[in-house]
Amino acid sequence: MKDGRVYFGGDTAAPSIGVSGTALNVREGTAEGFLQAAGVLLGPGHIGIRYGTGSPEGVVSAPVASLYLRADGLPGSTLYVKESGTGNTGWTAK
């Protein structure tokens, strides 16, 4: 670790991951990139942003206020919001 960053190589031009304030940055040299992940959990309640195919109802467990992005959705069913319940029920398409 150097300068608050984790480098994946022998010098500071190597790909790195670091924190700037409350943001997570991914860089290779001077170019910033994207972090690819199955989902992101936010805060102590682990409210999440997840993605996948098919409806999350009955499949994806999450706390209320979580979001699900459906890659194979049609208009009106590409974004789901967890509006109620516990476990894997309570998802509403938007």
C-alpha cells in the first residue's frame, strides 16, 4: 500500500484501488476505470444494488430500499425496488 492505494504490480503505474473521500477509485496508470461486481452493498443495513436476469421476486434476498437491475427486462420491468417484506419477497417492478 502506498498513498492510501493498493497497487497490483511493482510501481505506481500498475493497476490500483484506492479511496478518495467516500469514493472507491480504480485506476491503471492515470486512467480511471470501472469496478465490476455482482452488486454493491451500502451502509450498515446492507441496502444493495444488484443485477441479474429474471425477476428477483422469490429469488433475491435484500433489505427494503434495495434495487435490482434486470438485464433481460422489458419496458416496466428493468428496475425493481424492494418495497416490503424480509428475505426474497416484496420486490416491485418500476
